Amino acid sequence: MAIQKFPASELLNLPLRDWGHGKASGSSPPSRITGKKISVAGCTAGSYGIWEASQGTFVREVETGEYMHILSGECTFTGDDGIEVPIRSGDTLFFPPGTKGVWRVTTPVRKVYVML
């Protein structure tokens, strides 16, 4: 088994591919989403990678659970339950399956993600 190591400086500067705009929410412009999927030897379930969202808003409609570590940026996630969660560089979060709500990105956010 080969361990994949990504130094922080590499993750912050890794070139990402354009994944389009998130689904708009409210009057703010939609965030542009970029990312890079990472394959993990021996793992056939889930999705893993680096993801970034530009300043703006978008609706999260993902059905799977997600673990994420925020590498840079600042935003707020407001769930459909009305609970607002401020998020910033260095935070680690777990979104249970079916978590829906709105991201409000104030400073471009880059994260490492694992979809479960």
C-alpha cells in the first residue's frame, strides 16, 4: 500500500478544474466551484479530493455524508433547519447524509473532502 502525502503548501496551490457554478441562492452571485478528485488505492466507495468555491452563495443538495477540512477561506453554512454555522480556515466538519442548506462564501474557501 502506498501512502499519499500532500503537504499543506501543495494542497493550497494545487491547480483545480472548473466544475461550474453552484446552484444560486438569493440575490448574491453564485459561487464558481473548482476541484480535483483524488483516487485512493483500494477504495472503491466514496469520493475524495480538493474543492474550492469563490465568493458568493450556492445551495448544498448533496445526499451523501461528507467529512471536510477547511484549508483556507471563510464562509457560513445555514442549514434548512435555520442553524447558522460559521466556518473558517482550520475547521474540520462532518455533514450528515442529507444535509441541505446554503453556503455563503465571503473569502474563497478551499477544502479537502471525503464523501461517505
